[in-house]
Amino acid sequence: MLEKRLSLRTDFLITGLNGVGAVLGIFVVSGYLARSLGLDALGEYLLVRRTVTASLGVLLFGLNVALPALLAKNDDLGFGDSAVAIYMLGTIPLILLIGFVANSGFFTTPITFSRILFIVGFSLLTLAYALYRGHLNMVGANLLQFVAGTLVSMVAAYLATSVEQLLFMIGLGMTLISGVAFYRRNRGIRWERFSGRETATLLKFGLVRVPGLLFQFFLLAGAPLLALTYLSLTDQAFLNAGISLVRSFLMVVGPLGIVLLPRVSSSMAGGSKARLRSNLILLVKATLYYTAVIGLAMSNLSGEIFVLWLGTVTETGVSASKLLLLSVPFFVLCAVLRSPIDAGSWRGYNSLIYGVGVSTMIGIFYSVIRSEPDPLIAAAWAFLGGHIVAGAASLFVGKKLFDLKIFSLRYLLSIIIALLTVLILFTLNPFTGISKLFISFGSVFFLCLIHFSLSKEQWTVQLRDVLRGKPLE
């Protein structure tokens, strides 16, 4: 069962459930650490974890993207053995080099053995997960991530008496479990299967995507970093909270991107381009339509959401969050098309897409802050502008690679009418406070459900057929 290939719909559900489990696991670990070791220890652990997760693509030379994409095209080649060689001869020495440099006085905080082991374990878990993805074994991939990533962290948090001990136990558990899982799925490590050609192919495919992984991180974290010296702690909290609301959509589209990368790659290798094109058109139309409606609704309800969530909100915080939440459809568009674009071409198009988005974000921030006295608003405009450009660039590249024809006149009119309906609904809403939040959002959800159930547009008819049992293969 761990190596069985299932339908896209089943893989999506399994990956989504694992994502929810991972979020709950982080919540449980964070809560327990705050109570057992204190807030300073929790902050240190979260900082280490966030830094490592943000740098995994660089440490692995893009293997987290290259291995599943290339394995899906031809799993008979020795890509798994070549990935081990790159990991042993490239990733491990790079991690040790970083540790040596850090401990030579270049960093204010030394990197201990426990932290090095944590980095090794996390990178090996990511590599093993990529191997299972490449073989389209999402049950095994998600079970591995749940056991080595979530359960090990929870057990370690319960047993640890210090941050160093916590990182050591998590790193050791990840390393052992991921190593065994990789060895088993790869049918051992046999150097006679190792090929310089496959190794070069993996590096060529992966390295051009490394800048995109860095730019992708900055597109999310860039606005708070740019405004860091301008903002008070309260404004930083509102800015990061608003971005967290936008990122919450990854719980839905994140699993989709995980399962799409190897499947798109496999479809292109198998010559099913026409079917792939029609499926991607349906996917983009559905996500763009419904996220535009929901994003606009959340933008109008941002004040009520913050009051319910954080207990308080400032006028500037509401204004900034309105802008941030308008970026939802563009953020989702980037997330949905990222994996198909990676699978659809050897070129690192996502590096260009996210690079243009980051450049736009930086340009907008420093342009707006000269005329806008409030840096929180400037950061929000920068975040929105960067994602609009990145979303448009993703759609442009997707159209180039797959000939996606999205914006028919009827589809555009449908979106415009839906957005105007939402605006009218909020204008006529007589409620205030929490009542407004639940009644308005409930109304929007009901309208989306009515549209999905009764619309005669071709894409909604196709979407209903897919959800009734015709898998989007």
C-alpha cells in the first residue's frame, strides 16, 4: 500500500489530511514547549525550524523539485542513486561548511552538533519525501512525513529538557526513519546504477530552480523584512497576521501542488498534452473564480476577522489587511501553476516569475513609502503589487507552456458579476461586529455553492463531473 499509485483525488485528500496533521502537530509542539521550556526556548526552536525549512531547496541543490519531476518521467533510471550521491557529496559537506563558518565567529550564534543533525535530518526527510513523490506513492510519502516530521517532533518535545536536546532528538529520529524509508523505496543503494548522466541531469534541472525557491520565500517574507525598521511591534503583528491569513489558502492549494508536479511530468512524458491542457484550464478557472470571490469577502471583513482572532485591531491594521487579502487570487494562481510550470520545462521559469515579483515588491515599497507616511500601508501595497505581477507572470508562462486559454468573455463577465454581487451584499448588510462576519461570510459561501450547483458554464459543469467521480488525472 505504501508504494501503490492512487487517483489524483485520493492523493489530494491524503496529502491535505497530512497537511492539517502537520499544522496541528506544530500547534501542539509549540504549545507544549511554551509551557515546559518557556517562550524564549519556543522562539529559538521556531527560528531554527523556519530558517532550515526556508533553506532546504538550496541545501539540496533543488533536488526536492528535480527528483520527483524526473522520476515521474522515467523511474527505471538511477535518479534515486544519483540523488544519494549528490546528497552525500554535496549537501552534507555544505551543511558542515556552514557549521564551520558559523563556529569560526562569522555568526553571532554558533551552530552546535544538535543543530547540524537537525539540518541533516530535515534535508534527508525532504529528499526521501521527494523520492516517494516521484514514484507517485503519496500514501508512503505522507506517512513518512507524518511519522518522521510530526510524531517525532511531538515525542521529542515531550521528552526534551532543553532546546539542544529537542533538536538532537528530532534530527536523529528524522535521519534514521528517512534513511530507512529512502533505502527501502529505492530498492537499496547500488552504485552500479549510479550514472554521471543522471546526476548531471538532476543538477541541471534543480539548480536553475534554486533562485526561484529563494525568491518565493522573499515574496512571502519580504514585506515584513522591508518594513522591519519602520514598524512598531504592534504594526508588525498586524502585518504578519494579515499575511498569515493569505497563506492559510496553502492548506487547500498546497497539497494540490505537491501531487501535481510528478503527475504533470508523467503526463507530458506519456504524450497526454491535450488532456493535461484541458485539466489545467479547468483547475485555473475554478481556483481563480472562487478565490477572487472569497478574497474580496475576507478583505471587506478583515476588521471583524482580526477582532475575533486577535481581540483588537487598529484602523491602519484594517486598511493594510484589506490590501493584503486582495492578493489572495494572485497568490493562489502562483501556487497552483508553480508545479505544472516546473514540470513543463527544463528552464527555471519560476525563478524568473518570483524574481520579477520580488523586484516589483521592493520597487513598490520604496516608491510608496516616500509619499505614504504609514509604512504598514506601504508594506501592504508592496505585498499586493508583488503578487499581482507574479500571478500575471505565472499565467503568461502557463499559457506559453500549455496553451492555456482562460479568459473568455463569458468567464470574465461571470467573475465581474460575482465580485459586484459581493460588494453589493456588503454595502446593504445592516449588521456590525461578529454578527456581520458570520452572516456575510455565510452568505458568500451560500452564493458560491449556488453558483457551483446551478451554473451552466462549461467549466462548472466539468468541475461538477470531476467531483462526482471522474478523477482529474
